[in-house]
Amino acid sequence: MDAVVVTAPRRPRLRIGCAGWSLPAREATLAFGEGGHLERYALVFDAVEINSSFYRAHQPSTYARWAAAVPAHFRFAVKMPKAISHEKRLRACGRDLDTFLAEVTQLGSKLGVLLLQLPPSLAFERRTALSFFDVLRRRHAGPVACEPRHASWFRGAVESELRARGISRAGADPARVRRAALPGGDHRCEYLRLHGSPRIYYDAYVPGALDRVAQWLARPSTQVRERWCIFDNTTLGHALTDALALRARFARAL
């Protein structure tokens, strides 16, 4: 009889960053070094989420320039265009998907996660959703995180369908339903988006909330390879300070 190999749980690779790399003027005294915003940001963080791609396309040369500006260990998450998620609502968007992928692949090995944020009104419709993910998977093999915001996406059967296609479900705060607070679907890459509390996009997180996030990030696992935590409370600049405060809780480990 063959021996059974048991894998011991271990802490996954952690990536902590912000939705965007702009540095608020009041943080100019921080030891971010010299250079452009992205170069200075990448001296401190190893991950960032590009949100501008949701609103407009970027030239392939722009993605290539961004990739050249950061160290080899740095990774980008890129938000998929609203033309796919909000306008076409996952239907008949193969051409849009091809255009987007042709652009972001210029990030090369520094492309980390594709993020698909769905509108709150988009309910889970099995044929449409799974057809879209199947089309996406035929074109892209890397990590994909989907952030649904309609309650119908948080059923166990949907979790299984996402997991079968290697699609992560992003966790989000504030959570629209209880299950939305933590990532689901494919757990090989877990993606958490913190939008600010109590005012979404505006407010900073209190130390106790950051402590709880740190405890979750540090949980050992046999299946999770990477955990991302992205702060999206950018309106008043709290994303940067919250991300720095969370990183400080792992000062020697990151």
C-alpha cells in the first residue's frame, strides 16, 4: 500500500496593498524614497490593484512600462472593464475580453490577479455566468477573483461551480451578506477587498479591525497559496495608512 502524504498547514504568501499607488501629500515625509509614485510605492508594498482599467483601456505599452518600474517580486491585480461586467453583464463579450487580455499580458510575470467586480443588480444566472468563466478560462490560466454583490452568488452550489473553474470569490468589507465577508470559491488564491468602514471608500479601519484582518491573513492552510488584502478606502487617503499599519503587524515576516 502506498504511503499517504500529509501536507502540514502553513501560512500562505501574503500580499498587502492599495487600490492604486498614488501617495497623499501628507504622507510625503514617509520613507518612500525617490522616483515616480509607482516606483516609490513598490519600495514598500509588493502588490497593487489597478482600478482605472475598469473605466478606460490602457495601451499595452503602458502596462509594459508599469511592469518595468517595479521589482521582480511585485504583482499587479487588474480590474476588468465595466464594458464586460456592467454594460454587457457577462454576455457576448469575447471581443472585449480578448482586447483586455492583450493589454494586461504586457505585465508579464508581474500580472497577479484579474479582478471581476459585478454590479449589485447582477444576480447569478448559471448559464450566463458559467459560460463567461469557461470562455475566460480558455484564454487565461492565471488567478481570477470575482467580487459579486448580489445575494444569489453566495449559495453553496455557486461556490462549487466557481471552485470547479478555478475562480476565487473575493471577500469584501462591508459585506452585503454574511458569507461575503471572507473569500470563497477556489481557495488557492484568496482575495480580500476592504472598502472602508463605516463609510465605504472614506473611513479608516480602527486598530481592532486591522488586528482581526491580520489574524485571518496569518491562518495556516494546506490549500491556500496566496492571500491578497487590498485597501480601497482611498477617497481620504486612508488606504495607504491602513495598508502600512497592517503590514507593520507582519514587519519581519513580509
